[in-house]
Amino acid sequence: MSLQGRRVAVLAEDNYQELEFWYPVMRLREEGADVVVAAPLAGHAYESLLGYPLVAESTIEELDAEALDAVVVPGGEAGRRLQDSAAAINLVRRVHERGGITAAISTGTGLLAKAGTVRGRKVTGDESLSDQFREAGASYMEDSEVVADGPVITSRAPDDLPGFFRSIGQALRQEGE
């Protein structure tokens, strides 16, 4: 079943982890989802950890949480930087509050914790954030490649991307039923 008609924002910032950004973007588009790449500045080129650029199509602030089925947050230094963005925190919180999917991998999971979406849930992510998860009221699952707890989907690292995408795709399909 395709993801046609599903609208997903993938957030970006400088020093993003290449695979954690491009794998979900390409797989979601391949499945027919309408994917928008959003960052602090639209039209700005953001560089990956290895210098691979992407151009943001929209600002995070411009996104309408009501129009989104999901928001995906990649890792790298970008995941940490996005935690300092009031617009990113507010977007993730609003998507979550309306029952949309919030998905993050590696350091991107810290944004979910900061936005308050992980309280009372099981999560995984970058091990350096385990204390932050606990402080946010989540149970940290260290050895899980992917944890899908309701509409909150978290994963650890690039090696886990196939399972991470499968969980996002499955959740988007269920949401569309």
C-alpha cells in the first residue's frame, strides 16, 4: 500500500547525518508521500557532516502542524541543534498533540524529549541522551533498533534505518485507514 496523500516534514540543520536524513526522504517519496524538507531558513543550503548539501524547501516556522501526518528528525549535530529551535520544538509538540507521528533517529530523538512527546513512553536513540529521556519521563530501551510506542517512533543509528523506515511507513499506513 502506498503512502499517497500522506504529508511528512523532515527537519534539517547544518551537520546532519547523511543517511539518517536522505534514507527517510527518499523512501517516503518513493512510497508516494508528499515530503517537505524544512529548516530554520528556506532556500538555504545546509551541509551534512561530510559536506553534502541540501536546500530547505520551507522554514520550520512556516509549516502547519494540522496539515502534517508526521515529522521526522534525523541525527548528527543537526539533531542537537534542532533542540535549540523554538520553532522545531513547537512543531513537534503540535504534531504530537494532534495525534500525528513524531519520528526521530540518533541525536534527533533529543528533540522529541525536549518537545515533551516521550513522557510515559518507551524510546531508544543516541545513548548520550539516555539521561535526557529519563528526565523527560521516558523509559530508555538501550538495545532496541527501533521503538514504536504509539505515534512516537525512535531509532538509534544508521544501521537501524530499514527498521526505522518500516515503522514509519506502517504507522502512516495505519493512520490513513
